[in-house]
Amino acid sequence: MRRRGGGLTNFVYQVDVADQSLIVRINAAPEKLRTFKREQQGMNLARDAGLPDPQVLHVGADPHPFMVLDNVRGAVGTHAYNRITTVHQMGELTARIHQIQTQGFGPTALDAAPLRGTRRHSWGAHLEGDLHASERLAALERLGMLLPVNAERMRRTLAYMCTWRRNPVLHHGDMRLKNVIVDHEGKIVAVLDWETARRASPHYGICRSRCTI
């Protein structure tokens, strides 16, 4: 067993047993169990659709929330020899992820029947009910962080986004170089870190990419 570099919150270990190599992620916060389950469900949906994801072997909470998954050999995308090629592959994989149909909108468990009642019936309901978009926009304006003309423009954009009626699809939520593994030929062999996976409008990824350029 040896410690691996993890994210900002999880302890990550590599455990090698005989010819099997595993990754164990641990977090002391009890609420992390729900996050791990959501991540597992997102990865399962992606694997079922033929995307390169490590298999999650177990998620539990004794004594702390943890996830055990296969260790995929390769290099983190930030160390890829040809980052441009890697980014192109990431775009192709993201497009495939956005073809995976889901039920309802929001960040809650993606396919767990007991939580079906918590799913938002529309994209607009998710924007206001879960993300509190109008309240956040009003707070930015109240604190003087937005010019009135820009605040009004954003309100119109938000109102337009609430009218989107396309069926929800799976979103990874954090597709970037540090969250992919590439092999020695530069091919992506795993997409990692599905903690922010959500069911969202297909428009969402397009809007987000435009807003962050």
C-alpha cells in the first residue's frame, strides 16, 4: 500500500494485492458517502455506454466513506506528451457522455429509485430550485459586482435558459486534463473524478464552454 496524490479533500491510496492493483479513496466527512454513490452511478452509466472508466468495486462507510476501484495504468492527462490530441479526445468523450439519457435534472443520485422524488422535472426548476440562480444574480448585483446593464443581460439570459425543454443527459461536470488517464500511445483509457456528475440539459455544456473561454 502506498499513498497517492489525491484531490483537495480525499485521501487516496494504491493497494497492490497479488496481480490486482486497486485505488482506495477515503474521506472523513459522513456526507461524502452520498457523493461517492453519485460518482459511482455516473461512472456505471458511462461504462454501460462503452466509455473508458475504471470499474468501481465497492462503496461503503465503515468507519468512514470510501470507494474502491480498479487502478488504471497510465499517465495523468496533464503529463500527456501531446496535450492538444488529449484535449480533442476529451471533447469527443464529452460529446458521447452528453448522449447518455437520464431521468430528471439535478445533482442528486443519478439512478437511485428511492430518490426519484427529488429529481427536478425541468431544467428551469433545477436552475432555481437547486442552484438558486436568480438569488445569486441578485446578490452579485446588490454587492456591486455587476453593472446594471450586465445584470439585466444576465437576467434575460437566465429567463431564456429556463425555457429549455430538451431531455436531460449525463454531464461529467469537471472534464479537464487532470481527470483523464492516457496510455503510452496517448489514448485516453479512463475518465476520473465524477463527483460533480449531474443530469442536465444538453445545452448546458455548450453554454458553459462559451462562458469560460
